[in-house]
Amino acid sequence: MALMGIEAGRKVQWLRDNKSALPSMAVLLAVTALWVVGAVGGIGS
């Protein structure tokens, strides 16, 4: 359990250090989601 806390702390620290990267990561995630939805829809039809 202690290791999980350390890992979570590292993620929070990384986010604090790289706040300027958050908008581009959000856009990348949205584009990836649209590609996956489009691929699943294309396979289904």
C-alpha cells in the first residue's frame, strides 16, 4: 500500500511540474477517443 502512495505522489508532482502540457494531452486524448469510436463504428457497420 505504501508503494501505491509513492506512485500517486510522483504522478501529482509530474502534473505540477508540467501544467503547460495538460491542454495538449487533453486534445490528444480526445482525438484518440474519436479515432477509437470511429474505428469501432466502422467495424460495426
